[in-house]
Amino acid sequence: MATWNEQAPPELAPPNWMQTIGGTLRLGLMILTTLLAVTIFLIGRGLRAVLGRWVTFHFWVAKLWSKFGLWLAGLELKVTVTPIAKGSLVANHSSWRDILTL
């Protein structure tokens, strides 16, 4: 199978038992964190509907969840552009990392 630059992709060694345990623990931790974050987020949305627009804690819950997920995956978010003042941000979703990044 060829890649975009017509070279064969490198062969990866199968994970050893430590890597398998570590990956399983990270996945389980992310699942538990996601369940907790979704619960708190939905409570925040409900309170916002009842109490008004000043209830905003659920937004930082989503941001914290994203940062934790990136950290857990060993990734660092680095923003290198200036935010735009007007207009829209459109992104082509291409991988699981986009969910945590955007």
C-alpha cells in the first residue's frame, strides 16, 4: 500500500504489555472523564435554560475536558495564528484530535 508520497508506510511493532496496559488505563480514564463532563455540562445547560444566560460554567467544563483529553493523549495545543474579529471559522474534520482541539 502506498501513501500520499508513494512510499510504503513504516511497519510498526506490536505494543508490548506495558503499552497495552497504559493505553487501556488512558482510555478508561478518558471514558470516565467524558461521562462526568457530559453530566456536568448537561446540568449547566439545564440551569442556563431556567436561570438565564449568566450561567456559563458548563462552557469551561467543555474546555477543561478538551485540555485534559489532549494532555492524556500526550498532545500539546499550540495556537500560532491571531483570532479573527469577524467572520466564521470553518474546519474540515479529519481526525479525533479535531474534536479536542476545536
